[in-house]
Amino acid sequence: MLNGEFISVDEAPSLDLSASLMIPGISSSISVLQRVIAEIAPTSIPILILGESGAGKEVVASEIHRLSPCCKGPFIKFNCSSMGFDWLQNAGNNGHVRHGGTVLFDEVTQLDLLKQTELLNLLPDGERAVSSSCLASRIISTSSKDLADEMRDGKFSEKLYYRLNGICLRIPSLRQRKEDIPHLLAAFLAKYANLLGREQPRIKSSTLDMLMQHSWPGNVRELENVVRKIVVLGDEDLVISDLTTNTEPRAPRKPSPSGTHVNPRSLKQASREASRKAERQLILESLERTHWNRKQSARELQISYKAMLYKLKQLGLDEGRTAGKG
């Protein structure tokens, strides 16, 4: 199985996954990924991880390092979009990079052809380093672009592609594995409640329904950001309202029979816009009654003060009157 370039679902072995629970999920794609990680982590084979931005490529790389024999060594990440030419030239003399541990080249397609050649010269050709200047660390690379396509277009070195691509893992987008959302939600709620010293919120079923319906263009990273805001603000309705408003798809403009342009809206979009207008009016009326005392208005509207401040900023009211504000 390790001799092939790609891992197929049918080939995934039955392994004990007790050590691979750092990647939450029950979808078939994640179950396969967990089994493959458990098999390839103990080897030294270079790994190429492909997936959309925010899908979890770095998390997978970190998990491979955690389960590998070199886990006691450093896990070093290099951002290829900003990696200097000097680093590539001097990496062979860097003891932290050369001996043990794992080196992650993040978004490797960001390297130009000259830097690709420099990196190629640092990589061992086979199981062991061929010279003292070669990297002796475990090599993992990631890309949000398909390296095979980049190679065919002449933008990526064929030799470097095959040197990095011992095993290729493709990480599914979150919209392809929505059944994992409840498990990711639970993991992120526990994580940020612990980090921020807050009580873990209990999420309503209606909120979970909205999260399941969302298209998640930012993938798991977007979901994590949403959960963090829920923990910080303590108001899931506010966060979900902001999420749906900012990502509501816009219908293309179509000419009307009279020749003028109209922009048709869905009933859901019209309802949300009406809700925001009503919400803005209620907040303004409360602020006027309290002489713009935001704390008093928050109590009157039965929301937290932090949620009130967030809502004022969201509605463009945060630079309003300052007299008597809380």
C-alpha cells in the first residue's frame, strides 16, 4: 500500500485508532484518514497533503508527527510564501532542521522554480540522506493547489514533485463531511471554554441546524472561528446571525422586461434583512430612552453587555453618541 501514490478507501487497513483521536469525526473519509495516518506515521516516507485552505492540512501533519518515532524532535513549520532564499541555502547547516523531528513545508507551490531547485538539493534521494547537507528530518509538504496540475503547467518541478510525493493524502472539505460538524463543534467548545476559562455553552438544536446548512467556504478554520466567538460572547444567536448575514449568496442581477436591472432576493434573505432593520430600530429606541447608556440598554434588551457592544459594531452604531454611555 505504501508504494502507491494515492490512498484509496478500499485499501485502508483495519487498525487500532486509539492514538489517532486528535482529528474528530465519524465520516467515512475521516475514518479512512485516521487509519492511513496510523499506518504511515511510523515510517520515514515523505508525505504530501492536499486540501482547500482551512481544511486541516497542518493538523494532519502535526498528528503524523505526534504518532511518529521522531515525535520527541521538533516540529518545524516553514511558510513557503514567505520563506527566504537564505534559509534554503543555509538549511543544511541548521542542526534543528537536519537532525530528527519533522519539517513541514506549508503551501509548497508558493516557492518559485529557483527555490524549488534549492529545496530539491536539500532533500534525501531515498530512505537516507545522501550527504551531510541533506535534511535528515521527516518531510511533510502541504498545498491547496494540485501539484500534478502545477507540474503540467510548468510551474512546479517534476523532480521535486516526485521527491515530496511519497504518499499523497487528500483532505476533504468540511462541506463534503458535514456529519463531522457536531463532533468538531463539541471539540472546539471544550477547547475554547478551557483556554478562555469560560463555562462551556450549550448549543441549541436550531443553532446546530444552521451550522449544518452553512456551506463553510473557510472549512474547519471558519467553524473554529465561529465557535470561539460563541464562547467569547456567550450569545450564539448573535454569532449565527452574523455568520448567515455575511455569507448569504447573492442572486445574479437579471434584466427586467422593461430593460431595467433587478436583483431578485430569496424569501430567507428578505426575512433576515427585515430582522436586522427591526433589530437596529429596537436598539436605537432603547439607546434613546437610556440616553445612550449601553449597559442599561443591554439590560433592557436582555442581552449581555459584551453582546451589546458587538451588536453595535455590527450595525455600525459603535461610533454613535458618547454622552452617558456605559
